[in-house]
Amino acid sequence: MFSSNLIKKAVHPATATPQKALVSLFELLLMKPSPPVTPPAPLPPSPVSRPAAGAAAPFAVRVDQLSLFYGAKQALFDVSLDVPERRVTAFIGPSGCGKSTLLRCFNRMNDLVDGVRTRGQVLLGGQDIFAPVVDVIELRKRVGMVFQKSNPFPKSIYENVAYGLRIAGVKNKVQLDEVVEKSLRRAALWDEAKDRLHDSALGLSGGQQQRLCIARTIAVEPEVILMDEPCSALDPIATAKIEELIQSLRQQFTIVIVTHNMQQAARCSDKTAFFYLGKLIEFADTGDIFTRPANPQTEAYVSGRFG
Amino acid sequence: MSDSHLTQSPKPTTRLLQMFRRGDCFLWMSGGALALAALMITGLLLLVIVNGATFFWPFDVTAVDRADGTKLLGQITATQAERKDGGGQIIKSAQTQFRVGNRDLYGFDFVWASTVELANFRRPADVVQIERQEYGDFLGFLQRVEESGRTVAAGAAAWEVLLAKAPGARALAVRATKLQREDIGAVNYAIQKAKLRLKAAARKAGSGAKIDPVFQAEIDAELVRLGVEYERLRAEAGALAVQAAAAQAVFTTIDGQEKKVPLAVVVRAFRPNAMTITQKIGHYLSRAGEFVVGEPRESNTEGGVFPAIFGTVMMTIIMSLVVTPFGVVAAFYLREYARQGFFVRVVRIAINNLAGVPSIVFGVFGLGFFVYFVGGGMDRLFFPDLLPTPTFGTGGILWASLTLALLTVPVVIVATEESIAAVPRGAREGSLALGASKFQTILNIVLPASVPGILTGVILAMARGAGEVAPLMITGVVKLAPEMPFDGHFPFLHLDRKFMHLGFHIYDVGFQSPNIEAAKPMVFTTTLLLIGIVILLNLTAIALRDRIRKKYKTGAF
């Protein structure tokens, strides 16, 4: 199943820069052949057939004039952007540019930091998530998050995936079993983990742990999945698997990914936002950002001249 | 050439300086400090072990002639070398200490004698040593065994007869004591209960009002029945005691006195000089066993320390059960919920300083707050009929445990706070990001991950609590507790009772007993036992902690 995706991707004109094709072919060689019994997964929608990005596309999250302050220090300056529904949106930019801060606004993880103030709005399904009526627990069930460092709980693999349901009060064993299997399958971890579901999750490898974290997140069926540099601690093979996973998940979920790896943004995102010093510099289709950026700062960054 | 440049020190004179730069001095200093600490601990343990472990060994008995024509019979327990002044003049001659026993005859257990005056050291094989129910050991030569004034055996045959008859007589005496203590005790308890019911009924009816005559008659009949029972048991116990006292052994001491020893008081009779090594080991084990499981005799200087072991362990367990949840909950509030600021910092400093308050101050607080205020209040509320006799309004194992819990709570709070702080941020955020509330995150993620650290705190608290004596002395420990805090009478667990404690036992035997010299080895033995118990409790907690830790091993985050 991975292979067919990869082939599609490798030959696709939007991603057919020579370097990109080489990387994809390399990944192809490293992939294990898929088991014959597995039915082929539906292909991701081809980028060509997608509507052109723009105001017309349905959006999952709308950021409107958002500014954020850590105490006296301003970290975000009047950011406005629409995150398209069921697409992968990448945030890129040098360290400290505010991309992770913006990501952590979407599920209000910044609440955990003392002295954070925001101005402006983040709308999820038309509702401002900073409004006092919003229950942050409900919000986080709708907006899942995968962290930079894999952080499985010191519990069994099964309990890790079932955690979100358990804390929501699900006790039905059959339902839990079902969701755990489904989530692990969607996270492409089922074959590796099915025989050791009740072993500690900490015995998994780094890449497996990160996929487990993704399985844990999708188990509660969020609308949006936030990924904060999910591959920065992984080796290239594990990274390739995660990227494959992102491709297969984009049909059901809106995905926002923060990355330092520009190839990664180019490979797996539909839209890319470039941030610099807390400001949104450019937000456009990924192909445009990497091939014909409108802003000279963006061009300088993506071509590696700074940052 | 470049090699030699590397290996050769350019300036040999600066070697000391180089050593200092490399930190060799520091290394030696820190290693030395550790070695010194290890040496002192080993020395202390060795002292305790050597003195404590030899206590039960039946050492040979020596008979000697003194210069004034008298004789001494006893175990040599100590010797002192002669002391000279600067000019070589002897100011004190060499001395030998004998444990002569027979306290009831001589009034003392030990005799110091000048070694030069002693002659004719010998070990008569037929010396009999008797460990008695009271007055300590007896040393002498067996003449005959009598039963109701009639000689049953004399001469060489008497020893076998004594060995055969002594256990039976002892068993009778033990049964008499048991009857006295348990059966008559139960009847007394029932009488007290009946009187209390009457008193409670009178209080309920109000002053001046008459008690229901049917009820009054019922209680009266009960009291009469119990009175008859009491008399019957007393007579039975008396008869048993007379029966037990019938058999006697007649001894002569080394100075020719004749002494009759009733067989009922003989705990152990043995001939130390005639024992084989196997017999000695058997004797040793038998006494060591009695020490661990037996009741104390002779104002704690003989017999066992079982009530003290039981009291120590039970108090430590109650203390742990109280201090663990209390300290953990407090630490979680401090670390997770309280707004970190000046006030919390002050609270934290106060908690740390609490660990430095002298333990006797905690004892005084426990006496004032737990015993008088809480206990007194409970008595007025729940046990008004017993007043003025206090139930909870006096020292007891519950109040002592609570006082120690208060004393050790800083240890648990500090350890728990540390372990909460060590739970990785990622685990918390992962849980919160899945829509868990803060409480769910603490309960499901933070608490399980900090359990090993919490247990470390509990281990430290237990070690501290089990060895503490001062606060216990005023909150419930007694020299001799007639009843244990856990027994067969409903409701089995009697938290209001006073109890015995090994630490206090050491103090009591070593410094408060009438016969300090004789009790000295017992102090070491008890110390050894207390150390053993603390180690055992700690090992249990450590094993538990390791099991839990294994569950979270290979923590990659």
C-alpha cells in the first residue's frame, strides 16, 4: 500500500523536482513489500484534482488577527490564515519564529504556560476557541496533538491507545478493542504491535513510539491533528513511515504540521505557511512556496540562504 | 620525538600543582570521607553484633578459691589489667569479674575480685545453672529432689529426675498464670461491661428516674453469675499453683548454703560445664527463640521482647498508612495546584524546617493535641460512661503513630515533590492533549510515575519513625503493657491501648532497670533486633519499589 502511494507521489509533477524524486525512490527501495492479504488503501486525492487553494476552499481553523504575548514579549503579530479542511498544512520558519506557538494555540496548550495573553481569534467550526464558554477539555478532544518527542505513557500499548476513550468514560471492552485495533491499523502499527498489545509501550522503537502517539491521537477521532516537528527525533526510515502515515490520514483529518525540514514540508503538505519573527510572511500552495515564492524573504529561506 | 614530548613532564617541580589541578586531592578526600563513614558504621554494627549475639551462649562456670578462704562460683564476664602510676607503682591490681548469680541470696549478681588473690581455677562438671522465673540465674550443686517434703531422688540420680520433672511443674505454673491472666481477665472484662450497661441505662433514664427493674434484675443476676465464675477460676488457679509448688530441688551453693528451688520456677536447668557444643548451640537457639517470641520477665531484663517487637512493627505500619496518603496529597497540592509564589515558598521552607524540630517537641504536641484534645473529646462523645477513666484520652498506639506521622511527614512531602517534578513534561502534555482534565492526568499519569519516588520517601520515614523514642514516651509507650494492641477480643484492634516499643525497651532495660549490669547484654541484643526489624521493613519497601520501577523501566521519555 505504501509503495503504490509512493509511486504516485514520486512521478507526480508537483513534487517532481529531481531531488524530491530521488528521495522518494530511495524511500521506495527501503520500504518492505506490503503483505498480499491487506486490501489496498484508497489512494490520496491527487493534488491536480484538488480545487485551487484560496478563499473558496472549506477551512477547518481560521486564525484572525491573532497576537500572542509571553508576559511582555510578543511572540505572534496579527497572524491571519485559514487552515484548509482535510489537507496538510505545514508551518515552516527558523527557530523562534512562532510557528510552534501558533500550533499550540489551536488546542490551547499555551494555557499551561504562565503569563500568556492573546488578542484576536482562532475559530474552530465558527466558534472562537478563546471564548470563556469554550471547555478546553472538549476543545482538546476535537484538536489532537502529536509532540516533537514521542511521549507514550508508561503503560501498555493497548492502554496508550485506549487512554483517550477511557478518560472520556468508555468502559465497554468490545468497543475499546475495536477502536484500539482500528487506530493501530490506521497508524500502520497494527502488524508490528498486535502480538504485544499488553507489553509496555516504552519497549517500542522511537519511530514506533511516534506512530503509537499518532494512533493514540486518532483514537478519539479529532477533527484536527497538530504535529509539532513529529520527525525531528527520528531516523530517515522512521521519518518516511510517518510521512506515509500523514499522507493516508489527510483524507479524514485536517493536519497541521510544524517542521524544520523543508523537504518534509515540500513532500507531504498541500499548503505551507512561512513565519519569520512572529509574523506570517507568506501562506500559499506548497508548490508555489518552494518554486515561485512571492516574498523575497521566503525565497531566501527556502533556498537555504538564511535560517 | 613528539611522543617523548608528550610523555615527559616539562617541569617535574610542578607535579604537586598538577595533582591539584587534576583533582587528585579532592578524590582522596572524598574517598577518605566515605571510608571513614563506612568504618564507623561497620564498627558500630560489629559492637552491637558481638555484644548482642553472645548474650544467649551458655559460657562455662568457673570455681575459684579466694585468699580469705571463701570461694567464688560464676562465669568470668570481664577482666581488667593492673594500672600503674608514672613510677611503676601499682595503683590498682588486676581485677576479674564473676557473674555469680543467686541474687536472692547475695543481693548482687556480679563480684569483682583481685586476680592475684584467686587460686585453684577449676570447672566442676556438676555445677547446675538454673534460669529462674524471678531473681535471675541460680548457680549451685544439686543435692536432691523433693516432692511434698519427701525425697524422690538424691545424689547422681537427682539430675535426671530434675530434668524429667521440671517441665511438668513449669507447665502447671504457666497454666495457673494463664488462668489468672486470660480467663479471670475475661470474667473481669464481662463484669465491667455489665456495670457499664447499668451506668449507661441510668444516664439515659436521666437523674432521679428509676431504671427498669427487669433490666436491673437481669444485670444483677449476670453479676452474681460472673462472681461465682470468678471465685471458681481463682480457686482453680490457686490449686494449680499449690500443685506446681509441690516439687522442689535442693541445692548447695559454693559457700555451703542450702537453697530450695521450686521446680515450677525453673525455666531452664543445665550444666554448662558438662554440655557438648551441640547442646550449647541448642541452648543458644532455644534462648534466642524465646527472646523473639516470648514475653518479658523480671522487669524486662529476662525473657523475650515479643510485645515490643509487635508494638514497634504495628506502630510503624500505622504510621506509614497515615503518613503516606497525607504527605502525598499535600505534596500534590503544593506542586500541582498551589500558585507558585512567595506564600508557597514559605510553606515549603516551613515543611523542610519541620524536619529539624526536636522530636520531643512533636511528642509534647501529640500529648496536648491528640491525647488531651482529640482523645479527651472522643471520650466525652463516645465513652462518657467510662469517665473519669480515659479511653482515648490517654496515651495509646494510635496517638503515638499519629505523632510520628506528623514527625515524618516532611520527609514524604519532600520526596514526593521531587518525584512529581521528575515526571516528564511530555507525559503530562500528552495526556492533556488527549482531553484529559488535570485531575485525570495526575491520577493516571503523574501519580503512577511518581510511586517509586514516593516509596523512597516512605522508606526514609519508616526508618526514622521506627527508631524514634522520645515522642513515644509521652504519647503511649509503656515499660510493660499487660495487653497487646491486637488480640482475640472484639474488635481485635485496640488502638487505644498502650504498647511496648523496642527503642523504649532499650532505654528502659539499659538505664531504668534495677540490675543494669545484668541487663547490659540485653540492651545490645535488643538493639540488634531493632536494627534487624528496620532493615526488614526497609527491604520490604525496597522490593515493592523495585517491582513498580520494573513496570516503568526503559523509560524513553
